Amino acid sequence: MTEAINASIPEDLAVIAASPFAPPPDYVLGTAEVNNMRMESMSSSTRTNSDRSKMFRSRLRMRIVDHPEGSRIGRVYHTVFLFVVVCNLVSLMLETLDGPNHGSSDPVYPMLPFAKSYVISDMFFTGIFTVDLMVKCAIAKSQKKFWTSVVTIMDVLAVLPLYILVAKAGGTLKLTNSESPLPSDQYIKLLRLFRIIRVVSMLKVYHNTTSHLVCPTFERATSMESDGLSNSMWLQNKSGMRILYLTAKGSLAPLTITLFFLITFIMLFATILYYAQPCYNVSTCVFTDIFNAGYFAMVTVATVGYGDQVVDLNNVIAVLVTCVMMIFGALFLAMPLAIIGIKYEMLWTKHEADRKSISRAESFRLTGKPPPQVLLIESMRLAPMANVVNMQFVDLCEVTSYLSRDCATFVSFMLIDTLLRAIKAHKDMSKTIKTLVPRELLKPNSIAKLPKLSESSPSRHATFKQSIISRAKRAMSGAAHPDDAAQHTLDATIPFRRRLFLLLERPHSSRQANYLNKFFLVTVVMSMLLFYAETTPELQAYGMHTELCHRALESYCTQSSRSQATDPGCFVHVSPNVSTSMLLDFHCDDSATPDASNVSPCVGVGWNYGSNDTAIVCASSFVDKDKICKLRQCLSGHVPMFDMSTKWIYLELYFGFVFTAEWLLRFYAARHRLAFVRSFGTWIDTLAIMPFYAE
């Protein structure tokens, strides 16, 4: 019986130690740290005052900062401080309401305190935060690490507003019933929001929730019993924050991937919407730029639908794209919710198992009764298609039984039908099993004829489906290509074309290849941002004499349906009311001048449309006046933040040169150049480069 009891203890303790909710090693009973603390406490009479001070600081730091969950003082300290943070948050919210503190003669909430009450409360809370900061500074183990930590910087920013306002006021604060703060004071007071972030640091109290459940010392066990806290209750109430923290931390990696694809699809939908419903009238258009369309796409995909932007119901393409976004949003949001839900369920199941193990270990410690033996059955790791094969095998067995019955009765028409069903079931199962059998076992002679390419690192001549699947497998598994082990440093004996292939197609083969692929990735992202930025009004100069206005008029006037009778504004005028059959020139220089008769072929010059000397009325000069007369590119009075209209071309040339050089280098380094040209990825790259040269 004694051997069974002793044998059961290490298993429970091992389960506790392997848990994410397990106590840290320094809190286990009988460790070297506990013994040292006991020996130090026995010889405390021989210590100097300096040693006693260090010991006191160490104990206080352990109870308040490092492991506050292990002592009553730490738990009370953090609970009270959490209450103070919540009260301060309530005070900040009440201060923003329309009360007597704003000096209104008829406030909406007249029962709220005056301005001096908020100043006094701010002084009180600032004093508490300052004392807390000073205590932590006094007991800090390293002053350098303390003042350079992010938590300390936020604490300092949280207490600065009051001291800055006092310094601005000359060292005094006015306690009045109402206040009219300056705009700068409002921004300074925003620093008080860093106090709310202190709630996040409170999670450290629940970081090692189960650490005190092992009861490393008799004093701690007595403290718990005197507090009246049961182990199960403490674990149930306090470890919830820890589980949420671990859930959020474990979900970051998969959520990053979903966020990347979300942004990609959002900007794709935004681009389609922007060009499907262009902006002609700046006062009525829905999408002023691609970023504005991206906001609408994000709201639609998130299934929020504020209603501040609505597509034109007569625009079929815009309506169809919006419907696709609605369906996509409902399906896409299921992925992050499932990721978080599954992660939370796994952690909660683990938490419940650990709680039961801790309860059994504690019951054994108190009563000496061994816990019941649990029979563990080791499960086999099955292939993903094993369930499909099993179902198909069951179907085959069922059809075979029917075939045996029909053979016994010898019903001809039923026998043939059952035989065909059996053949089909056998064929389906064989096809499924074939995917699980290694290729070298099926056709051993054909393996030697295949090129030695890794499945996890396809080349550019692979199919698009194979490339996407294999790259995803490699990204998730972190597997390396066989060439990586020998090519961490590019050997001079390798041919130049081979080294260039490794640089472009094997990002993990060397550090240079990794940097080069990151450079191309950043270049692609920057080119997309450039494309979106070219549609923003804040970076464009508008007016009748700008290039953007001339391009918009040219795209309208060069349509085949435009004529001198329907759109006289698109043609050269020899007088204010007489036009010719010659189309306007939309690419004249800014220095173009009319002749002696004030006639010119350039738009905006002479008697032509857009000139200061012309008397042409827009509404009577164009048949589609809603698109031309209020065209935002031609409206005056727009002042951009930065005029990049004439500077986009230089950035376009840079990106065009980089992408062209990349395409040529990949073509030169490709193992099979004809397959490279035929691949789907190459065609996508080619179509992406063409606009740079077409414009």
C-alpha cells in the first residue's frame, strides 16, 4: 500500500509541472530557494543593516511585483489598485459628459460635480499612481531595466499630465466651478488614458495562478486556510484571466495569416468598386478614392453596414461586387472565430484536467488516500484519409453482401446492377488508397526519370495549384529544401545561373536570398500603396489647366459617340459660339498661346472650353453634363496637402524597372525557360508589368 501511494505522487506532480497553469520552479516545496530563505531567516541576527534592507526589498519585490499571487499582501495590493484604476476610469468618463464643469447654463447632466471636483480627484489618483511608481522604483532590482521597461514608461506618462499642467500654470492650479481648457491642455490630459492600460499588467497576478496551490511552505498553507479560500475556488475564479491571455497569445499566429488575406481581399474589392462606380460629381459620388472604397468594403465584409455609403442600385457591377462581399464576409469571419474558439476550448480542457490532478494531489497530501488509478490508452495517429477509406470499405462490404445474396437467388437484372455497384465501390476505394501509397512503391522505375525537385519548394515552372499548396506546406511546417543545407553560403564553384536560381527561387537557401526576396516583397507592397495613393485627392492638384483634368476630358471626348452637334465643347472654337470639326488637343504645354484671332487647338486656350476668355456654357456644350460639368479633376479651389501629380512618373519608372529586372533574371535562371513562360505565375507577373509601359 505504501509503495502504491509513493508511486502515485510523481505522476500528479508531473502533470502539474507540465501544465501552462503550473507553479514556477521556485515555488515547489523543498527547493533550494526555500531552504536558503529559511537558513537566511535563522541567521538574520548576524546581518548588517544593509543586508536587512536588501532582504526587505527582495521580499517586498517578490510579494508585490514578481509573484503577487503567492501572498495575501500582493493580492490585496493589486486588488485595491485595480479598484483605483476603475474609479479613475469612471471619473474620466464623467468628466467628458455635459455637466456643470463645462460652464453650460443648461447642462444635460446638472447633477454631476463641478470642475474643481474633477481637479481634486485627478490630484488624488495622480498621487496614488506616483506613490506606486516610487515604491516600485525603490524595490527594483535593476534601475536601468526598470526605467527602460515599457510598463514603467507608460506609468510615467500616466502621471505626467497633472505635473505638466501645474508647470504651465506657474506652479498653481485654479479650483473653479467651470473651466475652459486650451486645446493643448486637452491633448495633455489624453496621457491619462495610459492608466487604463495598467489593467493589462494586472494579468501578472494571475500569471501563475496555481503556484500557491502546492503550498510550498506551512505559513502559506496556513494563510490560505485562514483566508477561507479553497483551492478549487481560487483556481476557478483567477485562472480565467490566464486562460484568456493564453488564448489571445496562441491565436496571434493563425490570426495574422487571416488578417493578411483579409486586407488583400478588402483592397481587391475596393479597387473593383472604385472603377465600377467612378467619381464624377464630387458632391454626390460615393467613393472619392480607393481608400474610401476600402472603408466601405471593410464595413460590408465585417457585416456591420453603417449605411453612410450605399452603392448605386442601377450599377450592376457595383451591386454584384457588394453581394459577393457580403457572402465573403459571412464565410470569412467564421475562420477567426473558429480559431479563437478552438484554442479556448483546448486550454479550458487542459485547465480542467490540471485542476483535477491538483485536487487529487492535494487530497493525497491531506488524507494520505491514494488517487484512483487511471488507465491510459495510447491512441494511434491515423492518416487524414483513413476515415474516408474506412467508410468506403464499409460500403464495399455492404455491396458485396448484396452481391452474395443475389448470386444465391440468381436474379439476373439485380445481379448485374449489384455487380456494377461493387465494381464502382472497389474502384473508389482503390483510388483513395492509391493517394496514400508512396509514389516509389507504385512506379519505382519512373522515380529516377523525374527531376530532383523538393515538393516543399516548387520552381516557377510548376503549376499554380502545386506552387500554392507546396509553399503553404513549407510555410506551416518550416521544412527546408535539400539544397539549403549545402547552400547557406553560396559556393564559388556553383555556376552563376544556379546561384541566381537559388537567390530568386529558394528564399531559405542563404541570407542573401532571404534579403532579396524580402526586398521584392516590400517593393510589391510599396507599388500597391502607390497605386492607391494616386487616387487620393489630398495628393493631387485639381483645376482646368491640370493634367488630370485634361486626361478626364480626353477620355470623354475621344469616344466614338461624341460629335460636334452633341458635344461642341470637345472641339476647337473659332469664336465664342462657333466650333469646328477638329478635336481639341489635350496634350499641349502650359506655355501654349492662341493666335491673333484668339484661336488655338489646345484645351483651355483661346475660345475653347476651359479658357478664361470663353463664354461656353458647360451644360449646353456636353450631352452628358452630369459627368463633365462637375468633374472633380477640373474644379478649382482644391488645395492638396502635397502635389504629387508630376512626381508619380518617377516612382512608376522605378517600380517598372525593378519588376522588369526581376522578370528577366527569373527567366535567365529558370531551369526550363519554356515552362517558365507558360506558367500561370509568369503571366500574372507579365500583366502586372504591362501598365508601367502602356501608360
